[in-house]
Amino acid sequence: MRLSTRNQLSGTVVDVTTGAVMATVKVRLDGGDQIVTASITREAVEELGLEAGRPATVLIKSTEVMLAVEDQALADG
Amino acid sequence: MRLSTRNQLSGTVVDVTTGAVMATVKVRLDGGDQIVTASITREAVEELGLEAGRPATVLIKSTEVMLAVEDQALADG
Amino acid sequence: MRLSTRNQLSGTVVDVTTGAVMATVKVRLDGGDQIVTASITREAVEELGLEAGRPATVLIKSTEVMLAVEDQALADG
Amino acid sequence: MRLSTRNQLSGTVVDVTTGAVMATVKVRLDGGDQIVTASITREAVEELGLEAGRPATVLIKSTEVMLAVEDQALADG
Amino acid sequence: MRLSTRNQLSGTVVDVTTGAVMATVKVRLDGGDQIVTASITREAVEELGLEAGRPATVLIKSTEVMLAVEDQALADG
Amino acid sequence: MRLSTRNQLSGTVVDVTTGAVMATVKVRLDGGDQIVTASITREAVEELGLEAGRPATVLIKSTEVMLAVEDQALADG
């Protein structure tokens, strides 16, 4: 299956916290120390068997991505 | 300013493509080769002075992040 | 690949309109006459070879789905 | 009231699960067997009186819709 | 029609800019000077007849809303 | 830090409700009576020290904003 989703970042699950209907899953991206947090349904966590140590791909639609720049960086431009 | 936004990943702009009202900006994440694509307004690109080579932080609300696992990985579980 | 994305609806592409950086793709859902419109990047349209007649699966994260009820339906409740 | 929201799919609520602040609502689309899951606030569920059996319209902004194609379908293209 | 969408803010359209498939619409909220920008499809702009001067309601799902606080405000806490 | 996020509306927190992993925060916008509800992670609420009375800025990406018009308003057009 190939996705229109522009952002597909590989990593490893490092933490899962579940509530009644929602859950947060933290994934460490490969090749760096950056962590991504996903808020998904508890149902999805169970269905995919997500738990610490499992490889997972982070998916983010490009229309959901924002950008920020430092004021300093802009001033230097 | 401190944000509720869980995901704040540092990187560098590598490409900007602009249309009439929208634009796509590609950012290489620090500490790896992974690229993130953002679809933002042309107005935002101009206001922030986004262009290749500029440091930028990628912002993604956790409710926008999905996860995928390989079928293989699951079968091994 | 298995996705956390709750909504995966099968259908067939019926129309593609492309702009400079964005595109709209219309998909008729199987088993009914309902049409779903997706606003995705032009890059994704080209990469996936999306065109009228091609089978495609519509993906929607559950946190993006809203609901509406008729006032009448509520009054009857 | 007329909405800019491109996707307005009619169906019937088949399941509601509530947590402390969030809830998931499953809706069967008319004219087919496809189910859509919505993650909305518990407050909205109560305010709209959502419960199994109630007709409801699923609303999804087009910028939230992704597409997937089978690798096979692409290879045939 | 009653919506699960938590945020329904009344205002007046002050500007519309259209591209090939997308458009940006600026709305001044009632009772203040704050402006909201919406990136919606060109199709929606035409279908709703959006133009400067027309009253419009801004709709935003609560899961799409982020918050920020000043560092100062936090330090005082 | 400057954000690509088009919508940055200032206000004051009036209510916080927390669940196991998610929370809803209500913010009254300055210069009016309009209330915005944000569904964010409990983690973010704690990290930012959000509580009633605290000034906060509401952030909304423009691609998340929908618009509605009254049928009447359209008929008059």
C-alpha cells in the first residue's frame, strides 16, 4: 500500500499511555534523538500491538505541519 | 512563548515551492536524513522569510500524528 | 503495513484537479453513491499515479471526523 | 446553514464509547457497510444526544483526507 | 443542523484570495478586531458565494486548537 | 519564535477539564464574549501550567478552519 501522506518517518516506540478512549504514544525517530508524540485511539494501540521497543512509522499529512523560525534567524536574513 | 504543541523538531529548510495561495516547504530534520514536508500558506512563507538553508522548527500537534507497523513486525510479536 | 488510522474506506477515483502545489481528488465510495473529496499535494497525486478510474482507499484519522444531527432528529429524541 | 466542508456523508450511529473528556462514535454510512469512527469531545456527544440508532452526518474537511493505492494497482498502470 | 464542532465563531468575510484549487478567506470576528484565516477549497468559496462583507461563521474542531503561553506568564505562576 | 500558523488569537483561560491522557481547555477571546475550546494532551496542560485566569494565545492552522453561511444570507446575495 502506497500513501499520499508525505511524511513517513521511521522510529521505535518508547512509551505508551492509555486512557479510556484515547492514548498517547511516543516514538524516537531513527538517526537522532528527536521524539514524536502521537495522540491516537486506544483501539488503534491495541489493534496494532503498540508497546515500547516496537518499530513504528510516524505518518503526518503535510497540511498538518507548521513551521517556526527564531526571531534572531529572521533578523540576520 | 511556550506551545502546547507536543512535536517541535529542529531542522533546516531544503526546498520551497509556491503556488498562488499555498506552498510546500521541505525541512531536513537534524541528526538524520529524514525530510518533513509542510503545506502552509504562501503568505506564511513570505512572512517568515522561508528559503533553502534557513533553520526552522517543524511543529505538529500530537492529534495529527498517525502510526504504522509492518505486518511482519506484528506477526513476530 | 497496518495503520492506526481508523477510517479506511475503499472506492474509485472519479476526478482529479491539480494546481501548482495542491490538488483535489474525488473518490466514489464502494457500495453507495457518496463522494469523498481529498485535498492533497500535487506531488502525491503524481507519485501515486492518481487518475479517474483507479481504485483508491480513503484514509481519515478519527480525530478529524465531526458529526452533525438534524434539529428535527434531536427534537424527536 | 451551508458549510465549506466538502465531505458530508449520511449514516446512522452504531456505537458510542465515552471517556472523561473524549469519546469515540462509530457511524455506518448509508448505502454500504462502511463504518466511520469519529473522535470527538464527550461534551459534543452529550449536547447532540448521540446514541446508537440515531441518524447522523459525518463531516470531514477535504484537507484531512489522505489516499492510498495498492502497489499492484500502480504496477499495472 | 447541529454540529459536534465545538468552535463556531461569528464574523464577517473581509478578504478572499483564490488559487487554482485552494483559496484563503479572512474573517473578522464579531466583538473584536481579531482576524481568522481559513484555507479552504476554491470550490467551497464558489459554492458558498463567499466575498468581502458577507457574514460567515468560523468552524474549528477542538482537536485542531493549540495553546501558547508567554514565558513571563509562566514564570509568574 | 515566529510561527507559520495564521491564527493566533489572544484570550484568557476560563476552564480546564482533564482526563487520563487528554484535556479540554476553554479560552475566552479578548474583545468579545466568544469562547474557544481546545482539546490538547493532559501533558501539555501540566507543562504550560494552564488554569482558569491565565492569559493564553489560541493557535489554529488555517487549513483547519472551515466556514459556514446562513441559507438566508446566500439567498439575499
